[in-house]
Amino acid sequence: MTIERIPEAVTHRPEEVEVPPAFAETGLSAIEREFKTQVRDSKGQNILISPATQQVTIKLPYDKATLTGWLKGSVSSSLTWFATFWLRIIKKALHFGWHMTGKGGGDATGS
């Protein structure tokens, strides 16, 4: 068994961003969020999907006007909390650029 030696002219450049020493002392470290290569199983199917290649689509159960109306209900009503959940999902979808469809399958981005 032989060990390959790296020529001295070759410099190693880490793929991760280096954390400044001031941040490293507090325990912070860089985390890889996007995978450079696709990981596949023995059948060729993707196991991990990079967030850059993933397309998120959300199908809303009701239109935004109905959910907003339910939001004004009683605190003890489950419809109020159901509407709160879905309006939070709508806000996340708008922030991250996810595709939203309405109950009938139409595009709900405009509502």
C-alpha cells in the first residue's frame, strides 16, 4: 500500500466557508446547506435532494379570503387555529418563493 503525495504546487482550498476565530470561540460552525452532488440509491433514484433543485408546491385547502375570515373567530375554535396555520404557510411560501395552488388546483399566488 502506497501513500500518494500531493505536489507542493497544489494548494488545498476548503469547500466550506472558514469561520472567523472570534465566532469559532463561541461554538459556531459552518453548515453545508446545499449538496454539490446528488446521492443515489442502487436503483438510480435520488436519496437526497438539494434545496436548490427542489421545487416546493403547496396546495391550499381554502382561498385566502376564507382563511382570513376564520382568523377572526374565537380563540377556543379550532377553525381559528387552522386558519392561523395556513396563513403562516402562505407567508413562508411568499418569502421562499414556493408555488401555491388553490383548492381547485389553480394558481393561488395572486390571491
